[in-house]
Amino acid sequence: MPRTLDGQITMEKTPSYFVTKEAPARISAMSKDAKLIVVVRDPVTRVISDYTQTLSKRPDIPTFESLTFKNRTTGLIDISWSAIQIGIYAKHLENWLQYFPMSQILFVSGERLITDPSGELGRVQDFLVLKRIITDKHFYFNKTKGFPCLKKAEGSSKPHCLGKTKGRTHPNIDPEVVQRLREFYRPFNMKFYQMTGHDFGWDS
């Protein structure tokens, strides 16, 4: 990490930190005062999105259903599939809480980032003890993408949307498979809500 001067905030991001077993100890060894921001979304939507992303790179991968189940007849979910494991947020959080107090972790709702980007980013700015500069006026909703975009990018007069790898159309998944995944994740979600003190509304 680069040296940070007084009055500066240095940020670093990657989706894999939250699920990498060694990451909390390493980050704690670097800085016990680090503030952690984790963006989470409905784990069922997340696993379908993960599959969609992989499918775009490797069209020959097995079907979503065959990867999801160890045994389709019994409906036993295959937890060895990493895409399934990532959504068990309570398990990953337990690992982080061995090194960081909950007061240093902010959980951002992926759903609310779409429906209320400035509200969710307001929480981020408060958490980082920054003046609330980002507001509704910075966003517009892009109907093609299906999510908000910046009215203009930093140092540019043009609007900025996330690239073509974001906002892909998800394949049609058998509703019965989606329902089975909902049932699988429900107890883990409930534990995660208890741990964070926040109901993300994924089970309604």
C-alpha cells in the first residue's frame, strides 16, 4: 500500500478479499485501524450473476442447474462450487470478526446501490467521516444497463457507466432451482442479519 499523508484516504478494492481466508490477518497486520467496506447483494442473484459472467468467457461450461446440485433428485446443493460458497456471508464475516470489530466494517446493500445510490453512498461518506458531497444530482438511471450511472466522470464532461461486463442479462433459471437456493441461503442470511444488525430483505 502507498504511504498515506495526513488528510488523505487510501483505498484499495477487490471482490476476493472478503472470501479469502488469509486476508483479515494480513490486513490487520498492515493496519488495525483500517476501515472495511463490503458490498453485498442477494446471494441467489449473486450466484446467477457469477455464472452469467463465467458463461460469457467460457460458453462450454455445464448448466447452472448441474453446477448447483450435488444431487438433483434430493435437491442437495453443491457447496464445493465456489460461486455458492461466496454467498454464505455469515461464514466469511466470522473470519473477519476475529481481527476487526464490527464498528470498522460497513456493509453496503448492492440492491440499494441501484435503487438509491446517493443514499447508500451517503452512508459510505459518513462511515469514512467525509463531508457528504455525492448526492442525487450526480446520477441518472440508465434504462439499457438497468442501473444508475454518473452524470459525468471525474475530469470529463461525459457521463460514465460501468463497462459492458456489468449489467448482463441473466439466463432463465428454473424457478424451482431458484426456490431451492432461497431455502438453502435463508438460515445463513438470517445469521448474517443478526451479526450485522441489518435486515437486507433478501428473504421476502
